[in-house]
Amino acid sequence: MCVDRDGNFVGRPYDSGLSRYRLLEKVQSGHLSIVVRGLFSSHALNRIRCILTHARVPFVHAPPERQHHESRLSAASRDSPMLEIAGRPVQRLDVAMADLIPALGYSFHPAWESLIANNLDLGVRLHCSVFDWYRLATRTYAIRPPVGPAECLLLRRQQIRYASRQRKRLGLDGRALNTTFIARRFRLAMRGAFFHGDSPGHVDLSFYGTIAGLLFAGCSAGRELVRESGLEKWTYRMDATIPLSELFPESRPNGF
């Protein structure tokens, strides 16, 4: 489910199929096992990693399973993170968030989750330049150096094709993917230092996780989004709460 420019829901509603009470019981008992699998360059994966890190819930981050004869460029452009909760694999992160986030003690906001996970994520993909994809791929070790200009150009084209297909599937127009408009709307909806008041909550963590890779890699798309929407102070507070150095590795190949 996503949100159009007027704030209306588009697509299917969330339906995780997971037992919220079972998750809550495991969280309280300290026996909730979580495995996230994917690349550090994945915006979707960084959202859940950011929430788990802030909630101080232990999790295992495993590399994605590389398909047979798959090139390193194809592996980097394939954004299909997988989440395993309490021994149950969940291919789509969005269908697990509605139950996992309340179980972790956060108030879940489905409209904002849709806006961030779909509109903002796709908008970021469309607005990143070739140099942004180069920085994101190399700094997060999605592609091991050396990386040439041709590879970065192909990576950007693949991301644009993916975002365009998803936009058509969800019935969104270009205005609904305006990242600056979404970020300004997010800032205006804040209730204090953070979206949820004096401390970050679900919406703060989800938004921050989506742009965290861009900020860590020094991408111009991330810097311009923060500056044009007036989120500099909020970004500074979020980084003080969850340092980017804690979310991303500095020197390990592929982060593993």
C-alpha cells in the first residue's frame, strides 16, 4: 500500500499474517531471533536495521544469496532483502512491519510507513545521480572496487527501470515521488525535536533508515534532500542517537 500526492491510500492494505502477541511474548522474554539478509546499500533493509538497532534488539545481518552466474553488478542492483523473524522467513519487509514495530514498543503509523517505504524510496532511486550510485555502491561495499563509470551508469539505469516499473504498478505519478515534498511534509508533521516528540519513534527511524545510506556515502541526493527540506537539525539529532558508523561498516568487504 502506498500514498498518492493527496494523501490517499493506493494498493493493498498491510496484512503480515504474523501473530503480534507471539512476537510481543518473544520480545519480552528476550527470545526473539531475527535475521536480516541483504546489502548495506538497500534502503529497505536499512529501515529495519535502524529500528532494530534503536530498539537494542540483537539480530544477525547475513549477506544476500548470490544467484548462480550472477554478475556483481546484477547482485548490487537486486534489492530483495529478506527478513526472518522467530524462525519464519518473510520475503517482504512491509508485511512484517505492522506487527514487528508494535511488538518492539513503537506506535505504528501505516500511512507514513507507506509514504516512506514506497514513495520516498522510489523517489530517491529516481533522483540519485551516477556519482551518487557510485558512492553508495562503493562506500557500502555493494560492489567491490574497482568500479568503472560504465558500471555506475548501468547500475543507475537498472534502478530507474525498477523504480519506473514499481511506480506504474502502484499507480503513482511523478509528483507523488517528489522527495523534497515528502521530506517537508515530514518536517511539518513533527511534534518536537523528533516526529514523535522528545525521542525518535517509528516514523523517525523509518525515514532515517531510508536516507542513512545516502548520508553515510556522502551522496549529493541525500545532502540536498536534507538541506532543501530543513531537516539538518533533525538529522544531527538522529545521528547522535544512532551514529551512521554504527549502521555501516568501514572496511570489511561487503560489510561481512
